[in-house]
Amino acid sequence: GEEDTTWTASLAPVGEVTFESIPERVAVYDLLSADLAVAYGHADAITSIGFDAAVGGETLSAYYERLDGVGPVWDGIAQLNSGNTGVSVDAELLYEIDSDLHLIDPALVTSFDGWTRDDVAEIADAVGPWFGNSFSRRHGDPPAAWTDAYAYYTVWEVAERVAPVFRADAWYEALAAVYDEMLAAIEADLPPAEDRPTVAVTLLVDGTFYPTAANAPGYATAHVRPFGVVDAFAGEDVSFETTYGYEAMLAFDPDVILHPYGLASHYSVPDVRDRLAEHPIGSAITAVAEGRVYASGVPMQGPIVTLFQTEMTAKQLFPERFGEWPDYAGGPYPEIPADERLFDRERVAEVVRGDV
């Protein structure tokens, strides 16, 4: 029979949105949304990103480098945030970009200075609808006006709900199958809980540690949580405002430190290692003394990035079971020998290219 001329997709907090055609111009704010557009074969539809497109594009491309034929071009993509110390997004820019879809959480946008629900409704009516969910990152509290409409999703639940937007249900199912196969193999080979390392997920910036709870809900830790490790910060009330000094980190004394944004992003983890090793207190931390400070991934991860970051974390935490993580000093995701890969790169590349 004939295909439906309209279809719907549903994602909190917006709810159900009707589409008459696959969006050809898609505004995104975070890397999760960009990764979704790429995963479903619509990288060329991306019109914007929240921060520096060159930096964000370089981070995503570090993973895509290992997928044959998957190489988005980030030139000419608008940067939505023009703020230096805060977030500043100009509504006029969204009119100028003129996207068919804003793959962006409107609740997030109304948390920016100068934005109201009326403003986002006006953009939806005059330019294109909103369709995104950002507070699932850490199960954070959305602005009060959105609380009743909000829901929290995993990476794969977001991916499943976004897939109909692009008529890409088969893409989602194929990618999810690759992930499920990898996760099942990992879970079958994990050591007993008592033999797993104590892990600290933390940034080190100017001598201050900024922690993330390794086992906290939300897609920010989707690449760490499946391993059921002992969280070095367990029992602490960790939030965006939490900071620790060297003495506190030595008291926590993790076996492994995972440094977020460490892969082709904002931080040089080799430099972090050097600073830790040269510090009289930092050098005594077990993870530092045993050479187990690793570049970890980005919290804003879509399905492709999650595949790579889960493999990466498996090798960093359990090299004796999943193969050694290479000594990473920057650039693309390191090349892993074919017999040591935890998921099928060729299959993922096929799916992105449309062979589902």
C-alpha cells in the first residue's frame, strides 16, 4: 500500500509531533543530537551546534574516523551559543538558520537567559518544531514550567523515539542490536563485583577536581554504568557544584581515574597525568601511581558514540578481559586490532550509509 503522507514521533517534554516529510535542515545543540542525525544518515541536514562546531565536530569525527564512509563535514554550521561565560542564544539566529526541525530540548532553551515558553512556541510555529530531551543527561530538574511534561530516557530510548522523525526505525533497530550484542558479551565476562576496581570519573582543572557519580542515572554515564564498578565518590552528594582538592582525592584513592572530555576534545589527558604525577599528593593516588588515568568520553553521547565509549571503558577497566586500551595521546579514536574490537565497525558503517 501507499506510505502514509504524515507520521508522528513522540518525545517528552514536547510530546507528539507530526511530520509531513523528513527534515532537510536540522538544528542541534548538543553532541547527542548531532550523533543521532549522523547515525540515521542525515549528517548533511545539520545546520547548527551549540558551541564551537570545529571543536564539537572534531570530537565526533574522532569516533567516525573508524567507520568507513562516515565523515560529516562541519564547515558552515552555525554556532548557537555566543556567550563567553554563560549561555546566550539569539532567537533571530534560529530564524536566520531556518531549520525544518530543532532537535533541541525546548525546556533547556527556556533555561537560557531571555527565553520563555512563549518564545519557543513562536519559533515552533514560525520556523520548525522542537524535539529533544537534555535533562536526561543527569536526570536534572527542568525549569518548573516543564516539570509535569518531563520524562527521563536512556540513550537508546532517545534514539528509538527520534528514529521515526527520519523514518529510520530500521536504523535504530540495527544499531541497538550491535550494542545489545556487545553488552551481552561484556556482561558475560565481567569479574565478580568484589573484584572490580574503584573508579573516579572526574575532571581536573587548575588543581581542582570536578566529579561525576560513576553509577548515577542518565546518559552522561551510559559508558560507565554497565560495568557496575565501585564508585570512588559513593556516599557523596555529587552535583555540578561539587569540587574536591588533592587531599580529598587521596582520601577517596580510586584505582582508576576516567577523565571526561578526554578524546579529541577540551583536555589533554597526558598533561593531566603529568600534573598528577608531579604533585606531591596527587602522585600518591593509586590510579596515578599505577598508571591508570585514562582519557574518557563525552557525556552527550548518541548511539554511535556510546558504542565506542563503552568499548573504550571496557578496555580501560578490564584490560585482562577485553584487551589493552592503547596509549592515547590525542587525535582520533585509536585503531583497535580487528580481533580485539568489541563491536562490528563494518556493520555500524553499513547502517549509517543506509544498508539496514
